[in-house]
Amino acid sequence: MRSWTGPALDPVAGSAQSLRLYDTSTRVLRQVPTGGTVGIYVCGITPYDTTHLGHAATYVTFDLIIRLLNDAGQRVHYVQNITDVDDPLFERAERDGVDWRELGSSEVEAFRRDMEALSVLPPQDYVGAIESVDEVIEMVGELLDGGSAYQLDENESGDGYRDVYFPFNASGNFGYESNYSRPVMDDFFAERGGDPHRQGKRSPLDALLWRAARPGEPSWHAPWGDGRPGWHIECSAIARNRLGMGFAIQGGGDDLIFPHHEFSAAHAEAASGGGRFAQLYVHAGMIGLDGVKMSKSLGNLVRVRELVRQGVDPAAIRLGLYAGHYREARSWSATVLNDAEDRLRLWRAAISADEPASAAPAIVKVREALSFDLDTPQALRIIDDWATSCHGPKTGELRAEPQTADGAEMAGAVRNLLGVDV
């Protein structure tokens, strides 16, 4: 799958700092492993209704992580998937009277344009579920051969379909990623795509690995029967095959903590005979609108493309998302956007000022804030303080380019570290 075109990164003056992030599995701040190549896997979109600000918040968060690692001179191997075979895609296509493949392709292209507009760095490997089916079949085969998967009996399944399932405790270490209690797991499994009441399963919490072919659904041939991949196994296979076991960061929105990331890890660990899937599990909080959860069912999604069509500068969108900490559930509103646009004007005026303040001390503090679990609110305050100490252009007009070395230095730091074009 073709990725998108990303911005070039330039060196930032001064010294980078080691990056510490909150790890969901251990519930503490941990330093991102350094040395060699830092592998990062972030779960991608299901291409049927993109790109809303919840998507944008997640991908901007991991873009920031990659920028900071690049700033420290680390090589990064970034992988992202696209779930281009899934029930929501089929349902949306049927509702709109279009082919599901055409819908998926158009939404993926729209997502690429949105990522380019937001100056998000592209993954080196951008992999669709369709193109990874052979990898999924291989991993499901490994799990079946190793006794870590089972196929429903057609007489016990209730509908005659011989789906393949993963016993939730097959890895021997299930639950370490989310740390959720069993009642919480049961609730989230039912709410987030699980099928606890599927007849013939050994446990309500067992996860679907391979959905046997149904009429009207796409399917692929596998030794145990035609069908298509389950949700979690897709990411498990794509990540393991490109990054290996024990890669640095598995990431996504915090709604993926369970069941998706728990099962993705468990599948790979069971298939590979142990060892930790990822060293850190990093999750971004959800975005609401005016204090209400943003969701497709409520019809209150704010999309990046719509904001851009309204004339909103993508740099202001990033600043609005940075105003709250990435792990917090936070809300988008007209006030958040207005504040971001005011901040962008302030920074641009300061960077083009005749007498800007020295940039170096502020950049040191910005790096310190970002290296401490991406403290973007603090980083914004530091740049605000720097900007308000600058003396504007004598003409009172906003210039397009920095007038001094300090202005250029701050512009480079803001552009390359934060991804904000000033």
C-alpha cells in the first residue's frame, strides 16, 4: 500500500534529550529503548469515515514521538496498517450503494491528504489487511499447529460456520498489557467488537482469528477453510513480520487497550513461543466535542478536511490538539480552535520580529517538556513566554520570514519538533 509524502526534517540547534513515555502495561514512565532501530507500530484506520479529530489526535501524538526520536539521532522503523476488510466498511458501502473496495480506496486517499496537510510523517510500511492475508493465514496456522487456536465444530456452532478462535489465556501471560479485571475485560470485549455469545466457543472471551466464509462477504482460501481474518490477528501478523518480537512501541487510541492490543500481543506471543510483543504500550486519549464524546453514532465528528475547507490552518489544528496532554480525554470546541489560531499568530509575529528574544534557552526547555511524556501544554507555554518577550516588527505588519537568527532558530524548532509550520 502506498504511503503519503511527508515533510523533510532538519536538525534543530542544541542537544536532544532521552524520551520517556507512559507505558500502559507497567503504569509508569519508561525510557524509550535506544540503540539500533526503534520499531513503532500504530494501528491505522478502518477506511469508511475518516479523518476525524480523534484520528488526528492519535497520529499527531505518534508523529511527535517519531520527531523526538529523530531529533535524538535514532533510526525509526514506523509501521501502520489499514483495516480495509471489516464489517463497518461493508455496512457503510451497502448504505451508500457503493462497492466496498471503492469506498475503502477513496477514504484511504482522503486520509493520506489529511496526514499531508497536518505534516504527519509517513510510515515506512503502510500495510492493508487485504495485502496481509497470507501473513494472517501463516500465523493462524502456527497457532492451530501449536494448540493455541481451535476451530468450531459445525454441529456446535449453531450456524454451521467453522470459525477459528484463540483461547484468551493461550499465551500464558494474558492481561499484562491492559491490567484490567475480568469483569472490565468482559464489558469491553462485548462493547468493542467481540462476540461473547457466539455458540460453540470455549470461553466468552475467546477472540476470533478467522471468520469462515459467509455469502456476500469477501473470502480467501486457507487450509482449514475459506474465510477472512479477524481483527486482532491482522495487526499481530503485520507488526511481528516487519518489526520482530520485542519492538519498542505499540500505539493507538486508548480505546484499543482492550481487547485489540491485548489480543494482538497475545496472538504473537503464543505463536512465537513467548517473549514480549512490544516493550512499551502507549495510548492517546479520546477527543470530544464541546464536552460530549465524539462518535459516529452521535453524528458529532469534526473532520480535518472540513476544517481545512473552512480555511483553518492545519498548524492551528495541531496546536489545538497539543493544548491538552495526549493521554487525557479532552474536548474540541470553538474556543480551543480560536485559542490555537491566536497562539499561531503570536508565534509567527514573534519569529518575524525585529528583536526576538534569545531562542536557545526556550528550546532547551521545550525539549525538556516534550521528553517528559510529551508535555505539550508546558511546551506551548514556554514558547508563548518566549513570543511575548519579543519586540514586533516596526511596521506592525506580520512578515513571512524570520528576520534574525533567533527567529529562524525558533521557527526551525517549532517546525521540526512540533510539526507546526510557522
